[in-house]
Amino acid sequence: MKQKNVQTSNLKRFKYLDLIVCLAVTMDIVSNTTAAKITSFSIFTVSVTVLYFPLTYIFGDILTEVYGYKYARRATWIIITAQIIASLIYQLVVILPPSPGFIGNEAYTLVFSQAPRIVIGGLIGLFVGNFVNDFTMAKMKLVTKGKYLWTRTIGSTIAGQCVDTALFYVIALSNVIPSGLLVNAILSGWFLKSLVETLMTPVTYIVVRRLKQLEHEDYYDYQTNFNPLILG
């Protein structure tokens, strides 16, 4: 029988781990940069990121399910670091004066100028939401003994997206938009992001199953320290 919690896992070299982390970082930065684009889906008026931001949670699910919670936590810290660096560079782009004759400065300023509370709201929402998602995923895997993957992917996303969406909107937009609209935006965003995750469940199943075969890993977090502040 395969041992499900291999203590030597820390010594392994995984072939696809870095690729998954890279994709997670990319999707999160893209989501942060394009979040201001508002669109409508039927009765919902939301950011376009509801279509692809849930992918960051899918990557978190994959990392936790295959490699273990500590790798998902490590990815979260990498994403946060990348977001901070990107935000600082965006501000530099906005601050630097345009060259005479350059006509695109207003567009750059409009897209890349970010209010501090929006950046802070995004980072706090990301950190807490990812922790809730990955913690829920890891604990549910132990409870279900590795069965019923769909309950973990959907359950963890519902919990993580709820916290992430609520924190971001409350920190970034409270007292900026009416309270009723704020609550509606939180509920709409939470619902649509969770819906995307649910619809992507078959794809998650395929990726997880294949990665476990290729990496020869199926980690169970029996002895894991779940402190989100640990960097390693």
C-alpha cells in the first residue's frame, strides 16, 4: 500500500511544481491589473476577473491536493511578493513624466494608478482567502480520507472566495459606493467565482489525477504546521 504522508517529501524534486506556481502568480497579477474592468452577466454587474480569478484558487487546490499545504502556502507568499513588486512598478510608471509627444500617458495613468486601499484590500483578501482555501482543502482531505475530491475543491473555494471577496470589497470600497451596492457586489462576485470553480471541477479532476501519477505524490497533511505566517 502506498504511504500517503511521506516524510521525505521535502527532499523530492517535482517536475511540474514550479510551472503551477508560475501560472498561479501570472493569473493573480493579471487579475489584479484588470480588476477595474466592469462588465455585466445577466443581472450581475461585476469585474471581468470573475471569469478567470477563480483559476488562482484552482491552482491552490491542485498544490494542496497533490503536494501538500506547505507548498500552497509558499505559493501564496510568492504571489504576495510579486503583487507588491508589481504595484510599486505600476506607481513608478504613473509618477514618471511622459516624454514630449507621447500621447498614451493618460491611458497608462488610468489603468495603472491604484489607490492604496485597493492594493491593501487586494493583498489582505488574497492572503486570508488563500489561507482559508488551502487550510479547508487540506483538512477536508484528511476527513474524507482522500475521497470525494469535488467536495474539497468546491467547499474550499466557497469558503476562501467568501472571505477574499468580502475583505477586498469592504476594505477597498466601503464608504465609496452605497452599502446596498457593496453587499450586492460581494454576493454577486462570491457566487460567480464559486460557480466558475464548480464548472471547472471536471478539469481539476483530470489535472490532479494526472499530476499525482507523474509526480508520484499524493500528500496528506497529518503533521503539517498550518501557521500561515511561516514562509517555508
